[in-house]
Amino acid sequence: MDSAEEPTPQPPPWREGALEPSRAADVNEQSRAKAPSLQGGGWGVGLSTFGASDGYPLYLRHYPAVAPRARLVFVHGIRSHGGWYERSCRALAERGFDVHFLDRRGAGLNTAHRGDAPNFRRLLDDLAEYVQHLRREKAWLPVFVCGISWGGKLAVGLPYRKPNLIDGLVLLCPGIVPKVAPPLPQRARIAVARVFRPWKFFPIPLNEPDLFTASPAWREYINREPHGLRAATSRFLFSSFSLDLYLRRAAKRVAVPTLLLLAENDRIISNAQTEAFVRRFPGGAEVVTYSGAHHTLEFEPDGHPWLEDVVRWLERRIT
């Protein structure tokens, strides 16, 4: 069976039926599944919504720094959401970085039009509009966009879509050149459905937790947490293919410095091809590959160097 079971999907009217912002306080306490080492640090998370220009309210987590030195805006992968990354976000806030983590529309806490998006440009605009919103206050603070897995595609596309908006990119195992993709017959069905049934759901080919981590505890977390995306519409998946083509042009316009972190045992992306792609950025790139690591660096053991490497790279660009 090539499509996931979803209750009576309908073509989404994008200005209607979104979550009420008043639900934010309730969801704040209900959204977390207990995860290994998820707590820690004294920095609290604030949950709120941001209204995109088309009326869609995007849920976001904010980890405020006491004396912020820069702002970090995170974009998660196709399967994950901001709740996977609380551990690193708290640690970055403790180090003086004001951290903002948007759940992509249709993913995570955003239950309206679940698994769907009008097109990839709308997703880029969601990100751009939020960064522009941040820039209106404390405009002197540098802003870095941090793209995780599939979210790395949006991070790379942003400087092309909206030049001169950000000060740098941090790419954590970005899904620019994936190893995992739907089989060719299913891709053909997605293309056909995109024309005739754009709201038809197909499984995301990343539903095995061992693709993300070698940790049994974190695999169990991925299995049981309630907000991960397991299926997406043909419209969304076709937009992802279209975004790949867009990024071929975007690579020539990434004029900001970039940090690329890769995991040696990544089963989701091609490290060599991803590094070759990022090396083309005119803004320059620093690349680090972690021996023995797996795709989701967040789920590596406590004390893994990736987080300190991010902090050191950021500090060199704000001091």
C-alpha cells in the first residue's frame, strides 16, 4: 500500500482552519515526550505562535539568552520538529545565543493542514518573514539560520530567496543530497497525484528510527513521541523535488559564511556530495565530519563535540 492512512484528507484552504493561538499555553505542557537527557540547564522554553503573511500561525519555541550575543533560527527536518532538539537549544541559550525554533507549517505542533504545504517558496517565505520580524527589534544582533536535515534545504534556499537577510548558515547533516528517496514507481505516482489529487498522502521514507541514531533510548523516543511527521501530501513531496532544482541555482548566491557538520555513519544523506555542493558557496564553508556519528547529532552522547564546534564557529563571527 503506497499511501499512509489519514482521516478524509481534503484540499486545504490556506487562510482557513488554522490552530487558534490561544492553544499555545495548553500545548506547551502537553507536547513533550520524555527523552534521554532532555532536561538540563536552567533556561526555560517559551512556546508561542507567529502569524505568516497568509494567516497561518506557526508554533515556535523560544529559548531566551540573558545577554544575547546573536540570534539562532532553527529549521528542522522533514520527519522531526522542534521538540527533538531541546537539549542543544537550552545549551546554546546558556552560552549567550537567543534561540528560536520554528515548527514548519503542517509539521510538529502545527496540526492545521498536516503534512502539506502550498509550495517550497511558501516555506522559504515563512522562514524569511520570521527573520524579518526578529530584525525589527535589536537589529544589531547577528542572525544565523541553522538547518537540520531536510531543513538544511530551506536554510540554503533562503539567501537566494531573500538576499542580505542573515549573517551565516549552520548546516547539520543537511538533506541537500539524500541517499533515501521514494522508489521510482512511487515518485511517478506522487507526480501524477500532485496534478489530480494534491492532498493525497504518501509515507515519508524515513520512518525507521535507526536511520537517525544508534541509541536505543533515542530510537524509542522517536517511535513514541506524538508529533513527528510520518506522511506528507503529494503536493509537499513534489515541492521537495522542485526545491532540489531551485538549490542548484541558490548555491551560487550563498554569500554568507557556512558551517557544515557531517556524521560519518549517516544513512540518510551523501556526505561526499553534500560537502562538494557546499564548497561551491561563494561565502566560504568550514566542514567537520564526526567519526562514528549518525545522522541526528542531537542524539549523540552527552559531551559530543558538535555543539562546542558550533559555539566556537559562531563566536569567531560575532567577536
